[in-house]
Amino acid sequence: MLVSAKEMLQKARKEGYAVGQFNINNLEWTKAVLQTAQEANSPVILGVSEGAGKYMCGFSTVAAMVREMIKNLKITVPVALHLDHGSYEAALACIDAGFSSVMFDGSHYPIEENITKTKELVRITGEKGISLEAEVGSIGGEEDGVVGTGEFADPAECEMMKDLGVTMLAAGIGNIHGKYPANWPGLSFETLEAISKRVGDLPLVLHGGTGIPEDQIKKAISLGVSKINVNTECQLAFAEATRKYIEAGKDLEGKGFDPRKLLAPGTDAIKATVREKMELFGSVNKA
């Protein structure tokens, strides 16, 4: 059964750990994340970008696949299915498709428009018991074709969002999507502290979790970050393991070309990456 991310994140915020959002891209990805969460006895959030939703034949296909997997794999830990960086229209589509959580990214709109649209989604998600993530200050890097340099969120705007009643808030603190460049200055803890003071116990979200040093991750969690998004790292691990399998000529041995065998090393690599992140975030045995 899918659950809203609200309770798992409030518990994480109170107890000082973070729940990982791991983006899914296909059946193997989803299975790997769900199995690892069960083995680690950890709550988990499955993130689906608009691009991934389209790739997997629509949000309703994704929701049906995830629901059936939870049932057939006998997953008992809390699982939220979450739209990542969604437009207003995509958020409505995911609510209709049966997602248990959505993100509306209105960070590229003027703050007034971001607030108006977020307020309407607070009403709709509230009626349906679905969690809602909002964003202030765009996250750097490229996300479904939108390129940002990584803005610092305005703490006053963050407080406005909190007052609307959102479940969680993504606030730009110098984090970016994808690989971090060598000259990246690190997270702005000054900004994060100022935001934390203004939003109280509202769970904060750290996007672009791939490549942030472990000490910075832990410090961010201590300052109120309760959800951390990971995508690129799983993709890199999957690609590397698959390349090694082919370069070793394993696909030419016996039935090594069978996709179930060909994709197995990559799937195991995702599991190892997810487990490592859950341990770092402190969510193991918190289900």
C-alpha cells in the first residue's frame, strides 16, 4: 500500500535522520529500491520525473506497477510514490493516477504565482490525504531540460510557503542536480540555518544528493533536512556495472544476453548504492 510522505518525514525531522527519495526509471530500478528498503527496514520515497513518467508509458502505468510490486514483493515498509519537479498540470495528473505524494516546482514563477498555484494544490492534496512538496529558489543543474545555476532561497519566501500548509519544502542552498563541478563551493549552511529558523519543524528537502560530501549531508540533516533526493548516483552505478558485464564478454557466454542476466549486475549496483545512502541518511530500521 502506498502512503503519503507526511508521517515518515515528520518522524525523520523529529528524530534527526532523512528519508531517501530514489528516482525510478524502469521495472528493475523500482524493484531494486523496494527490495533494498524492505531489507534495510527503511521508509522510502520513489521519485518519478515527468520525463521518466513519459518513458514508462504514463503516470497511471507507473502507479499500477508500483502498487502491484509492493503487493507481490510483500513490501511492508512505508512507501510513497512521488512526482519529482512537476508542473502544476503534472501534479494534477499524478493525483488522478494514484500517486501518494507530488511536488509542484513553481520556483521559476514569480513568488506570487508560485504561492497561488501551491495554495490550490495544498487544498486538493489535503482533501485526498496526499503529501505536497513545494520549491523556492531553483536548484541548479539540468532537470528535464530546465537549466538552473543554483539559487539561494529567500528565508522569508520559505516561511510564506510553510504558512500555506505544504508537507515539505525544497529550498535552494547551492545544491545542483547531476555531477558537481570541481569548483563547487559547497552547501550554504548560513542559508539553511536562516530557513530552518523561519520554518520551524517543517521537513526540508535536499535535491541533488549525488556528490555532496558525507559531512555536509550529515550537517544538513542536523539543520532540518528530512528528505534527500538521489538519482544520478544510481544511474552511474547501473551504467558502470552493465559496462563491466559486457566488457568482460559475459553477454556472449551461454544465455548471458538474456536481459534478466544482462541487467542483473546493474540492478545489484543500484541496490548497493541505495543501501549505502540509507545508512548515511540514518533511515535504516526506522520503518
